[in-house]
Amino acid sequence: MKGQEKLYVAPVIDKLLGSDFASDYSYYVLNSKKITTNDFVAKRIDEIGAVEIKELKAKKKSKVSIPEKIKDIPVYRLGTAFAENNTYLKEISFGSSISGIGKNAFKNCIKLKSVTIPANVKMIGDGAFSQCVNLENVVIQEGIKHIG
């Protein structure tokens, strides 16, 4: 159906209902609407009242801050391959509403040197930072429940 897609929503379900429910609702077809800003392409997920950032549109920026909200809607995760193969990105910071980082989100970001994953992030997808050959420092604050 148009406007619907299959998304991984366990981190959101976990946040809203608790971990006992998350495994039952790992994937769910949700209604979504595309949102574009100067820096990002995102999808608004109506059923959960949140945004998943799908793509880094500002590909030549060396420093990117993931906002807590886009158009007054909380950002809950970075999607699959969000900034994959970006050759400019050196520094990333995360808003406090982010609960997940998708598969291959920063794969092959060859200039990325240091990342601090805040406590609000509960899930990091497979290969999220793979092939980041200059990544020297990764700090994962307490709270993470799943890595790849």
C-alpha cells in the first residue's frame, strides 16, 4: 500500500511498553510520510508519533548534529545506511530522543574519528560503524541493549 512500509520498531515499543512487548512487535507495517529538510530525508511514522531519519542529505558536511525533533516531531532512530560511504563526515552528535542507529548507518565513513553513543540509544544495528578505517575512539554510554 502507498505510504506504508515495514519498519523495525522494537526500540520504540520497548520505550513505550517495556521489553516484554518489544519482541512481539519487532516489525510492523506503519503509515509513514516523507519529510525533507536541508540536512535530512526522514519519514514520519503516524502510529508512534515519531520520525526516522532515513538519509543524510547534507553529504558534504564534516560535522552533523542529529536533532531531537524534526518539525516538532521527536526523532527516534537513524535508518539503514543513513550516511553510508560519506567521505566528509568527521563528527556526529546525537539528540536525546534517538533510541536506535540502523544497520550500516555510518558504514565506510572514512573520515569519522570519534563517536560517543549517548545513554538514550538502546540499539545499534549490524555494521553501523563498519569500515570506518579512521575511527579511533568509540564511547558507548550505559543503557545500550543490543549491538548488531
